[in-house]
Amino acid sequence: MASVLLTGGAGYIGSHTALAFLEQGIDVVVADNFCNSQPEAIRRVERLAQKEIKVYEADVCDRAAMRRIFEENPTIDAVVHFAGLKAVGESVKIPLEYYRNNIDSALVVCEMTEAFGVHKIVFSSSATVYGASTEVPLTEDSTTGCTSPYGWTKYMIEQILRDYANANKQLEATLLRYFNPVGAHPSGMIGEDPKGIPNNLMPYVCQVAVGRLAKLNVYGNDYPTSDGTGVRDYIHVVDLAQGHVAAYLKSKVGVNVYNLGTGRGSSVLEVIHAFEEAAGVKIPYEITARRPGDVAICYADPKRANEELGWRAQYDLRDMCRDGYNWQRKNPNGYLDAQN
Ligand code: NAD
Ligand code: WQD
């Protein structure tokens, strides 16, 4: 039986995707160095799926370690490549670490697939490759260009995969451009567990909701949007996970790019209000200055994924808030709670 190698499979999106594959009866192997995740996430996926997962603690940049994984698992017929560093602000401060980790790991994935005759790669790209593009909704053909070293790593890896596919006519490379993944599995057993103070809106709101943080700073209310706050396309992580299964099942030769978003934009204030309603808690907030580098509006045109992958987001903003809150309430300190 075929199996799928998930690099970074213990992370936020990887763990939800591991569960989605297992629920479809597709086996997974995980390679993660746990630089931004906990082994506990995998144990919980195993409990939810009632299946064991073969996990390797390995750096994807380490060729020898990756070679061993392919040698020991000849059933691997695809790689979903999540492994990477992902904090935009941090990437500005330590760009070389971002380029080294993200580009090297992608190159090793390409080299190993070539060496072992594996032809399917699904890559975690990002809406960040649309840079400061102002045309919304964003289609896969919208202008690209990046505003951070993190973004450039995604852009460069997309190009690496295009060049690899050009030279290897059997390659099936799927580039998934995620919009803003949020929420958690409805069980509340797996979810997002950022280190330190969260940079992103939804985990920040969740931590305010459980009293771990005092109040939310809303970065600017003078954008040209309905209420002045920034608009984004939030997508439930379970929907996103399903998008990977669809991409694997519908994979085809060449390079295929898909936006994974809902097609709906929500402002920061809309998120706060939806959260307050779904969770039944008050979110204290204060309007502060704009965050440098933020665009006013960003949302997807997900038509291509809808039509070609037969995939469509099912959950709405209220579901995302409810499930994000449920996870945070059950695990106020993330996976650390399991170790106490
Ligand atoms: P995450 O940090 O939770 O998961 C990434 C995983 O990769 C972690 O478990 C980390 O330990 C692992 N990892 C990092 N470098 C590694 C290496 N060299 N070798 C082995 N493991 C390594 O992040 P996530 O939110 O699950 O994101 C997954 C992917 O999706 C990333 O590539 C990210 O850039 C991309 N992405 C995320 C978002 C988002 O908002 N979460 C949006 C767009 C794209
Ligand atoms: C959303 C909105 C903020 C925090 C980032 C990456 C992107 C992708 C997804 C990886 C914006 C506002 C936020 C806060 C706020 N990741 N906000 N107070 O910036 O759209 O996207 O994650 O590929 O590349 O850049 O997401 O959640 O940080 O912000 O008011 O404390 O919430 O200004 O309007 P962003 P975000």
C-alpha cells in the first residue's frame, strides 16, 4: 500500500493533514526535527485516527537521514513538504537561517524524490507570494513578488519545483498557496501551539480569550476597508488539510498551482465579533498603529481548486473561532499541558 511522507508533519498544518490522510485510509510517515512542534501532536493524531504513525526525528536538510527514511519506506509514493520556518518578522531578522533551512530542505526533498523514483510532491506555498498585490480576489495568475525573506523562500522553492518539473517529465508538483489557516480540529486535541507570544491574529485572540494575554492590539483602523481594519481570507485548518488529500489524489504531471482559501474576506473587527459570539467571551482590544508590511485586503479566488481538485472549504468563520477556542480552552498552554 502506498504511503505519503509528511515533512514537518508534527506541525500545525502537518498534524491536521496527517489525520486527514489516515481518515482516508492513506498511510503516512512523518519526518520532523521538532524545532517548532512537539511529538505529543503526533501521539494525539494517532489517538484520533486509532492508527500508529511511523515518525522520524530528522532534519529534512540532512541528506543521509532522509535517504534512510526513503530506504526504510519503499511504499512512499509522494511527499507533502511542510517543513520550514514560517515567521515573517523573524525572517527579516535572521534571513540566512530562513534561506538555509527552507531552501535546503526543499532541495533535499527534490533530490530524494529523484533518487528514489517518487514523482509526486505537494508543497506548502503561501499567499505571501502575491506580495503587495492589490488585485482581489487573487487568482493563481495574479502578480507575484515578495515582501520578506520568508516570502522569497516560498517564491524560490516554487521556481525550484518548476525547473525540476521541466527536467523531469514524470514529476507531479502541486503548489498549494494557503491563505490564513486558523482554527483547530473540532475534538480540541490538536491545534496551533505557537512558541512565545503569537504573531498571528487568531492564536493571539485565543490566548486573550483564556486570559493568557490581557488584550489584543488591532493594527490600524484606517485601511480602505468596510470598518478600516485589515481584511484576510481565514481558512479552517481542517479544510486546508482536506485540500492536501485532494491535491494528492488529483495530482497530475507538471506544475499545478492552487489557492487554498474560502474566497471570503473578513476584517479584524469581524473576527473579534465572530469569536466573541462563538466562544461567549469578551475580547478586550485596542486600536494601535498599522503593522509595517501589512496589506489592506487579501483574499483568494479558490475557483481552480474547486473545479480541478473538487475541493471546497466547508467551515465558516464562526466554526473557525469555535474550534480555535475549544483547542485553547482545553490546552491553555498548548501541548505543554500534556507533559505536566
Ligand atoms: P509549523 O511550524 O507548525 O510546522 C512546520 C513543521 O516543520 C514544524 O513541526 C517544524 O518542527 C518542522 N521543521 C521546520 N524545519 C524543519 C527541518 N529542517 N527539518 C524537519 N522539520 C522541520 O508551521 P505550519 O503553520 O504547520 O506551516 C506548515 C507549512 O505551511 C510551512 O512551510 C509554512 O511556511 C507553510 N504556510 C503556513 C501558513 C500559516 O499561516 N500557518 C501559511 C502559509 C504557508
Ligand atoms: C491578520 C490580520 C493584521 C495580529 C501571515 C503571513 C502570511 C501567512 C499567514 C505564512 C492583519 C491583524 C494581527 C494582531 C492584528 N503565513 N492583526 N493584531 O499577516 O495576514 O499573514 O500569516 O505563509 O505569509 O504574513 O496574518 O494573522 O498576522 O494578521 O490586528 O495581534 O490581523 O494586521 O490585518 P497575515 P496575521
